[in-house]
Amino acid sequence: MSLGGLSRRACLAPLALGPAAWLGLPAQAHAGSQLEEPLMDSVRTALSSAIANQAPPEPEFASTEARLLYLRWLATMSDRLRRRKPEWEVRRDFLQTVWYESRRAGLDVSLVLGLIQVESAFRKFAVSSVGARGYMQVMPFWTRVIGDGDPGKLFHMQTNLRFGCVILRHYLDRERGDLFMTLGRYNGSRGRAPYPNAVFTAQRNWLFDGRLAG
């Protein structure tokens, strides 16, 4: 996640060029050193509970309109992700899980997709130089703090996305809704601009017009 010694321009240049640029990114993941901080027992319990519920990410809709909007979103995002994940079933399962886990954590799905783009370029088995793993580059210590202690599970799609979304939500609450500071804390670079700006730039690739066609 960390952009290390790269300049802000170097960090943002491939993102500004759009999908054609970031689809060709090298295999190395750029992850910062998320800090292991003491958690209050109540916070630890809440996070552990959020992680432990392994219900499959099956979308549920309150109305036909809501279902149609989801299907439009899925088709739109699938088209944008096609070159990175050519197989439809893999692409569908990934997007469905991102949608489910983002909404479950109360996060904007376009923000989560932008973060994944920056963190791992959508590579399930990405590993950074500091050991962060998977799509959302989750640090292994989190599995000990709020999970069962098995860092190998961070390569499981839903587990990685759930950990990442729960941790991001936790940081967002700690930062009282300040996304800039939240993203910096997620990256281990709190208060510095390159990483949040990179995620905000990548997020633009995943915005969706949710209005139904008339």
C-alpha cells in the first residue's frame, strides 16, 4: 500500500491514464505498514463479530427497482474489469462480493474498488514487501487481533475483502468520517497526501450512475 519514495506525480500518473495503464502494472504490490494499535475490548469484539459471520455474499433486494439497479451496476463494472479478469464467473463473483462487503460495512463500493486498484491491481495473491496480502493488502497481524490467527486465509477472496472493508470502516469511524485521514491510516501514511489522492483518482474509474433509464 505504501507509495514509499515515489513522488506524488509518479503515484498518480498510471491512474490518470485509466484502465489501459493500470492493467499492465507489475506483480509487486505496494503496501504500507499498517500500525498494530491497542483496541478496546468492545471494539475488538465488534470487529471480531463482523469478521466471524461467514454468510455467503448473496444480494438481497427490497424491490424490483433495486435489483435492476444492481444488475446494471454489475454489467457496467464487469465490462470495465473484463481485461483484468477475463473469466465471467470469476469477475462476477469478485464484483458481487465487493458489492456485498462494501455495503455490509457501510462503504461506497466505488471507493473500495479504487482502493483495490491501488493496493493490488486486482490481484488475489498479491503480497507486498511488508507482507500485506491479497486484494486489499491486509496485514497479517489483523488475523491474530480479530480473526483466528491464520494469515493464509487472507488469500481467500471473501475473507480478504471482509477484513479489508471491516478495517477500513473501523478507521473511518476513528477518523469521524474523514476519508482523507482514513485512507492514510489504512496505508500507514496518515496525514500524507499521495496515497489518499491515488485512491480518489482510481475511484473515478468505478463511479456508477445509479439512475434507471426511463
